[in-house]
Amino acid sequence: MIWFKLAWRNIWRNRLRSAIQFTIIAGSVFTGVVFHNLAVGNYRNMIRQGTRMGSGDVAIYNEKWFRMRRTGFTLDEKDVLPAIRKLNNVDRFFLRFYVSGYARSMEKSLPVNIVAMQLEKEVEDHPLIKGTKIRSRRDIILGEKVARRLNLGEGKRLVVMAGTADGQLTGILFRIRRVIRTGIEEVDCCTAFADLDYVRDNLGYTGKVHEVAILLENGGPDEAKKTLNQFLKPPARAYSWREAMKELASAIAYDYMGLVMFMLFLYIVISVGTVNVLFMSVMDRTREFGMLRAVGMTPGQISKMILTEGIILGTSAGITGLLIALIVNIYLSTHGIDIQALMRLAGQESVSYGGVIIEPIIRSTWEWKGSFGYTLFIILLSLIASWFPARWINSKDVAELMRR
């Protein structure tokens, strides 16, 4: 085990060089783990926001409505409720009905998409309308740009013209309870939220729904989707949030690819730096390696010694970086990073991404698989980086090493 003792001695012999290498490795692990967990925490928050704004973790649709979005392709709510009862991890579910029409004021009319929902139930947690005080079935929540173009404000009456189930055109009278500004263009410019039963009764679609959005307490949406589809009868079909909200799923996948590319570039830089530090360490000791070879130390033992230096530094620095990242992550998961100041500098009240409003405080999470993955990858990189100087020193003969 002489090669191990020499490796340990060499690490402490040049403490400045070892400290630099230790800091590089520990810093890279810390950066990778913190950025990874911040990103995962942000993605989970986006999914949580998106599932409450949209389809839920799992949603049930008429297959034709899912493809074509035509009002007439509905489901009878009493036909889908038995399937939902088969799930044992349902937190809650929401019934929704979608219809397009024209919002009319005394001055003009504009196209508007009405999301008819169980308002009193959804205002408790829906990110766009949370906290709204509902007083009547006729209450409607209107996007800011729609209200401005119609020259209407809160408390004013509004008539929406829409098609009935029998193909007639009728007007539905509402009172504007709240005007919202979300930062999502399609909501602000042409969306309104109204009471489910009031809209359906006026249009002749009593008991009909387009979407049943299900929020789960735990478990994956894919398993819930599979269970639901075993009990649903066509044309009803369950879809996971990734299928129902493809824009959000694509946005998250694209953003994560950017993070991976950034970390890959960072680790390439780190690996080059690690190779350089180790190579310079070996170059400074070529005469010493020649003497060791002359007294009988084999090339294999020298390789083990150099590789051991890299493993000791890589492992100790990797664990240190991981522990520091864990401490920082505890703070970030509790307090988060407040981006409200940046939003104000950009002149925005809210930020949306993938059709979802992002909360102004970004909180981290702790994802063990990714955190250990980054750490092990850095340790492996240190081992690989040690292999190059070990191979170089063993490619020289003893006489050449002694002359350097």
C-alpha cells in the first residue's frame, strides 16, 4: 500500500495546489446541485400552478372535443363520476364547460371564450381567480383587455351571445364581479370565468361537461390515467397533464435541456481545469517518479498513486460540496428567491411561462437522485482527469524522467 501513503503525502505536500483543486471540485458540485434543485423546484411549482389553472393532474374529456374543441362534443357528468370514485388518491376534482361567444356592451362586441366552472369551489385555489368573492350565479370574471376594450368595469352588466344546444343564439346576462390582469395574453384579451350551472342552464347543456380536472394527493398521473381508462366508456377518455397541456410540458422539457447543456459546459471547463492541475502536479515530480521507478516501483503502482490522489480529492470535495448545497437548499426551500424586484424592473406585475403564471418566489426542492448523480459524476470526472497524467508519466522511460 506504499502507493496510497505516497498519494496521501503528495496531497498535503503542496497544499495550495490541492486547495485550488478541492475548491474547484466542491464548487462545481455545489453549483450543479443547487441549480438542479432550484430548477426542479421551479418545474414542480409550474406543474402545480398549471394543473390548478388547467387540466389537473389527470383530466377526462370527450375524445372528439379533445381533438377538435367543438362545443357539442360533451360528456354527461354522471357517467364519469363512478370512474373517479375508483381512484383512492383523489384530492378534489372540478367540472368545467367551455363555450365561445360575443361579449357585448353598449359600444361594441368582442369575441370571448367563457370558462364555466364551479366558481365558489375554484376560487379557493385557482391561480388566476383565487380570492374572488362570488355573490351571485350571474357573476363573471373578465380579462383586463376585454373589459378595457368594452369600456366596462367591475359591477357593470355584460351580455354574452352564445349558441345553445339546439342551434339557436341566446344572450346570457352577467355582472362583472372582477377584472383580472394575469400577464397571459389569451386570458387577458379574450377569456372570462363564469358559473358552471348558470351557463349550462342558459345554453341547454344542463349536466354536460367538457372537462373533469382531477387533482391527486399523491401518486403519478400516468397510473391514475390507466385506472380511469379501465372504467370509462367511450367517448370519455382520461389524459395526463402532459397530454392535456403540451405547451407546458414542452416548455419544461426545453428549459431542462438548457440547464443540462449549461451544466455540461460547466463540467467540461471543470474537467479541463482538473486535468491541468493534476498534470502540473505530475510534471513537477517527474524526477521523483523516475527515482521511484528506479528503486522498483512498477508503472501500475505509480498509476494507482496518481489515481488515488484524484479519488481522494474528488470524493472529499464532492461530499463537501454536496453538504454545503444541502444547507443552502434548506434555506432556499423555506424562504426561496424573491424575483419581484426583477419583475418590477422589467415593468411586469407577473411572469408567465408555458401558459402558466410563475409565482414571484422561486423555492427549491431536494431531489436525491439528481443531487447524488451530479456528485458521483464529478468524482468520476476527477478519476478520469487523473488518468491522463498517470498515462503520460508511465509512457516515459526511467532515464528520461531522471533527466527532467
